[in-house]
Amino acid sequence: MDLILTDRHLPSLSLPDNTPVIHVAEQKIAPCVGCFGCWIKTPGRCVIRDDAPAIYPAIARCDRLLVVSRLLLGCYDLPMKRLVERSLPNQQAFIRLHHGESHHVQRAVQPKQLTVVAYGAQDQEERDLFRRWLGRNSLNTLAEDYTILFADSEAQAEELAGKVVRAWVN
Amino acid sequence: MGKLMIVNGSPRAPKSNSKLYIQAFLSGWSGAYELYSLTQRRQEDCLASLEQCSDLLLVFPLYTDGLPSGLMAFLQALLAQPPSHPLRVHMAINCGFLEPSQNDVAVDMIRLFCKRGGHSFGACLRISCGEAFPTTPFMAIARRKLRKLASAIAKGRPVQLTASMPLTKRMFLRAAQRYWLGRGRSFGVSEEEMSTLEIEGP
Ligand SMILES: Cc1cc2nc3c(=O)[nH]c(=O)nc-3n(C[C@H](O)[C@H](O)[C@H](O)COP(=O)(O)O)c2cc1C
């Protein structure tokens, strides 16, 4: 399954009918409150019943994921970062060694090919930091097969997203 | 130095490990300070008070390998409404995993914030095993490092400190298993239920 998560509209994108596109900034997604309810109280379910519980299962299921996000301080900007935090139910409380480091055991999460179109970086330092952040986070989301495309403008972000999707279709 | 503003960046500030780490820090701190938790939702007051502070100490958990989104929003507001003088920014970050180095990227995110805002980066403590630390006798190790952080900040020394439990990887995995099973049990949830592969049901 393919999935697109974006924090901006991509009007020029032409997609096969069945590819879900989620406009993350328009969803009601509260920040994680760190209660760990999704591990110890209602395993696999977040206790906050806003729009996030409809999205993190789709993130778990997809095997190709395109994320289009603005950057803030070398990370996804707030809409996407909140969603990443709220995807904690995709993991178990239990810890295993992964590449020799401690990481959580995943629930039914499909290993995936992730492409990130990142826009809004202010300088090379921020791009390098984002690369390091995604490299680390990919270990916790089974997205170790990832590619980052940096865009200098929103228009270029849309163009790059279009290229990614065309490559998916072909 | 002038006054220190301590910000608890945990989304569960009143019941957070960050709160316990701040208490330990304060046992070694004798200067003037103010304490603000992001959960108080009085961000404007905190930003205004920073005008009277020379130093800012951020105490927060690692969230998905970066800063908690609430702290990112706070830093964004601070970049938009900066005090009239640069701050010295210090941090004590804690993460759940065994390796203090898992905090490194988040530390550099704070460095980037300092650069953007024209602030200077001061002392830094990276804590690992942060979720369980306060529940074990090892907390003495973290407490010692937090007091060391306090003394470094008072003396204006930009030290880099780490605090971890003296456990092998295998011991850590076993301890973490015990810890989380106990947390589940307190809600009547079994190991089997906690291990479900289902996300939002079948
Ligand atoms: C949404 C979320 C994401 C987290 N991400 C990480 C992580 O990437 N690495 C890590 O070691 N711990 C992670 N943790 C664990 C916390 O850093 C740890 O439990 C910490 O002690 C919480 O501190 P606090 O009580 O001050 O909020 C995460 C916890 C939550 C709730």
C-alpha cells in the first residue's frame, strides 16, 4: 500500500485513484501527552481520540510512504512532528537490540520505503541535522530504506513530490 | 550571572521525570531562578520573564529522536519574540533508551536554535535510561551529575556531561522488560496483551 502525508496542498499531483493523501495540517492532532497508555493501558490504541488514530495504522500498513514537510530546527515542522509522536502505538513497550542499540519492538509495522520531500531549510546545517534526525528516527519506524529530497521552495517541493509519484506509477 | 529560567519541556510536566531531574538540579543550585512548565500554558509570561534572566535551562525528554513538539513550539515563539539580550542556554535531556548518545541529534537541535536566536550554548547533560532512573537506587548517579551541572552553570563553564545506569545491554533489556511489565500490571494488562501486534484493533 502507498501513502502520502503532506503539510501543504499539492494541487498538481496526479495520483492513481486509490492512493490516500492525508493533509496532516488540516487534521486534528494533539501533541502526545506521554502517558504511555498505548503501551500499558490499551495496547496499540492511543487514549486521545482525535484524528491521529485513523492515521497511524495507515502509516504502519503502508510499504511506500511519501512525506512532504516543512522543516523546523532540523526536524519535521509541528504538524508532521506531532503525528510522528502520536504514532507511538505502532510500537510495543518492550525493548530489543537493533543494530546493537536499544530500540522498541514494533507491532504489525510493514518495513517501508520512505521518501521525504523537505522544504523550508534555512541553511546547510539544518539540512545536515535533518538528515541525521531522519536516519535515527528511521530505526524506530522500520523506514531504513529512505531518501531525502530537499526543496528550495514550496513550488519545487510539489514538483519533487510529483516526480516521486510518477516513479511509483511506472 | 543573573537569574536562571528553568523550563520543564515535558508534555506531562507535573508527573514527569524532568520534574524529578529539576528537583535534583535545584538541590545543587543556590542562585536566583524561576521555574516554568510548558504545560502551564502561560508561554507569554515565561517569554516576558526571560527579559530578567541571563540563563535558560531546558529540561526535557527525547521525543521520537528529537525535541517534544511542545518545546519546539516554545522555541519557535522565543525566536519570534526574543529578549533584548542574548541568553546562555543550558540543557538536561533524558531519553528512555540505554545509550546517552541517542540524545545527540536533539542536543544539536538546541545548538541550532541558539545559533538562530544569537544565544550562546552553555552546559549540557545527556541522561539515558531516563524513564526508569528515578525508580532505582541509581538515581544517586543522576542526582550527582545534575548537581555538577548546577555548579558548572553557576561558574559559567560549558561542560558536557552524561548520566547512565551502569548496566550491560543484556541487563538493561531485562530491567526494561520488568519495568514495563510492572507498569502494565498496574492497569491489569498482561504481557500477552501488551505484546499485541494489532494497531487500533484487528
Ligand atoms: C512520544 C514519545 C516519544 C519518545 N521517543 C523516545 C526516543 O526517540 N528515544 C528514547 O530514548 N526515548 C523516547 N521516549 C521516552 C522518553 O524520553 C522517556 O520516557 C523520558 O523519561 C520521559 O521524560 P518526562 O517524564 O520528563 O517526560 C519517548 C516517549 C514518548 C512519550
